[in-house]
Amino acid sequence: AYEQRRALRLHMPGHKGRGGMGVEKWDITEIDGADVLYQGRGVIRQSQENAARLFGTGRTLYSTEGSSLCIRAMLYLACLWAARKGQKPSVLAARNAHKVFIHTAALLDMEVDWLFPEESSLLACRVTPAQLETALSKGAPTAVYITSPDYLGNRADIAALAQVCHRYGALLLVDNAHGTYLKFLSQSEHPMDLGADLCCDAAHKTLPVLTGGAYLHVAREPFLMEQADNAMALFASTSPSYLILQSLDRANQLLD
């Protein structure tokens, strides 16, 4: 309706709905009727609820800044979780963690202990339940952070790792950037269905979503669900790409 009204666009973006790419008329900003990402009350909130239904999560939030934004939010949520329990936040992470994990841990002053692979490849960094059990028995951190699938396509035994984490009271955070499709196999193998507490999916890596489109998935834990919007907003741009948001919304239709 906004596009068809052909209103004079005195807000950003500066192209006024015109340009040589052909998509400029859909490249809008957070205005009345278009909702506000991370304060969603309208169409964005409805679309995210559709995504949560498809993935079977407590909440699913959109990112237009890739799974990098979601990783930052996951670590911040772990910090809030620790503060709620009166603890200093700490994380036990497989050493093949993406560089944004390292940057965010530094930014949040979060203590990191590393899990190294038994083999030589840091890209693979296979973590077994027994290895995790041994590490957690020495002192449980706030959270455990796993990259699965890794950069060579290997997948961890998320279900078994989740059981170990929860036995020691640690959250399980999964960088599932390359594995969004795992939900839609004949039998779901998505981390959220296997016991992860927080998970990021880079939708654009395996779905027909524009570059930068990603999901933050939150398990059905009230505190994490309530704080998820604030965690994303803390690190996110206040000018999200509506082209990316629209591609995430279209993906819902395809997945459904």
C-alpha cells in the first residue's frame, strides 16, 4: 500500500524509491506500517512468529547482519544468564570458533576456555561427549559453544553434547551457520530439536535468502526468550535492510 501510494519519501533511504537496480521501491526503512525490528509489534513480529512455528522454537528472530550478529547476541544472553545466577560469565568453546566469537568474547570480557581437537585439524575440531564430560567435570562454565556443521561439513553429536551440558547446568550454544537446512530433512537434525538452548542459522548459506539474512533461535526458556530482542538490538544496526527481511519472509512460504 505504501509503495502504491507513491508518497514523497522524505525519510531515508535517499534514493526516494527510484534507481537502476529495480528493487529500490521495496528498500524502505522503519516507518509506520513497516514495524521495527527488535521491537516488533506488527508485520515483522508476525513473520518471525511464522519462522518460529516452522522451526519449532520458543522464539526465532531475524538478522539482516548475518549469523555474526546472532553469535554476539548468544554470548550476551549467556552473560545475562550468568549475572542472573550471580556468576562471572565464562564459556567453553571448540577452538574452530568463528572470529566473531573471539571478538565478542573480548568485547564482553568473557572468560574463554578452549576445547582442542584430538586430531590436528582446527577446521574440524571434533568434540566428543566424553571429552566434554571431562572438561566440565573440572568446573562448569556458563555455556558451551560448538560449531556444527564445521567448515568441512562434519556434524557434532549435538543431542549427546546437550545432555552433558544440561547435566552440569551449562547452556549449549551452537553456531549452525551452515546447517539451516537440517530442520527440513525427512527427520529433523537441527540443533534446536536436539537440545541446544541458543542457535544461529545463516539462512543465506543454504536457503534462497539474500546475503546477510540469518536467524537467532531461542529454546523455550522464558528468561532467554524475553531478553532476545534486547540482545540483538544491542549490537544491531537501527537501519536493517528491508530487502533482506522480505527475503526471509518469502523463505517462510517456501519452507512451509
